[in-house]
Amino acid sequence: MSSQNKMVEFEPRIVAFLCNWCSYRGADLAGTSRFHYPPNVRIIRVMCSGSVDPVYIFKALVHGADGVLIGGCHLGECHYQRGNYKAMRRVETLKAILHQVGIDEDRVWLRWISASEGGIFRDTVEQMVAEIRKKGPNTMRKR
């Protein structure tokens, strides 16, 4: 079989908005601990998960991301007191809108990952890549 006829396995592109105080540091711990996880994720550090505007998530999906991960502090542990609750409400609303316009809302994940949970960050990325790989490319992607 020639190399042109070989099927190339789909590799999802994931954008991750990670809170500076917990999830970003959990990702950093995963790296310094040399945990291996798929390189499919592109990290954007934000000060708080509550600062992630749903427009950023929608734009990421429209401009080529196959999935979006929002990572924040565990509930009750936000450095900005209630930012993660704000993120939770925003993501719930965005998912309802995505569903109504025919976009798979399961391409958006919200997870609580603390600074000491590098293993959980790795596991989350592995699970998300596997789930998105099963779904295939994002149909919203700009052509």
C-alpha cells in the first residue's frame, strides 16, 4: 500500500484555558514530574477560570479546535472567591447554546484540578483526547 493511500489517524486539537493558581500549576507539575500525556493540548494561562468568556470558547471551536478544556480551582478554593462558580454557570449556559445550534457540547470540558494534581491533569488530557478522537474532527471548523 502506498503512503498516499494510508489512512492518517485523526489527532484532535485541544485548547485549554487554565487558571493561573491551580490548573496551570497542575499542568506544570505534570511536566516537571515527567508525566507523559498526549501533546494535543495548547495551554492558555488565565488568572481565573471565571475570566474565560464563552466567546473565547466559541471562537476556539470555530477557528479549528476540536475540543476546549477549562481548568480551575476546586469549588470553594478559588483565589478570587467565587470565580470557579462563575465559570461553572458560564459553561452550563454555553453548552445549552451550543446544543441549540447543533454543536456537540461534549467538546467543551470543565474540570477542577489543583496545583498538586499533576496526575489528574495528565489523566484529564488523556481522556479528553481519547473522547474527541472517537468523535472525529469538529464540524464547526472554518473551511
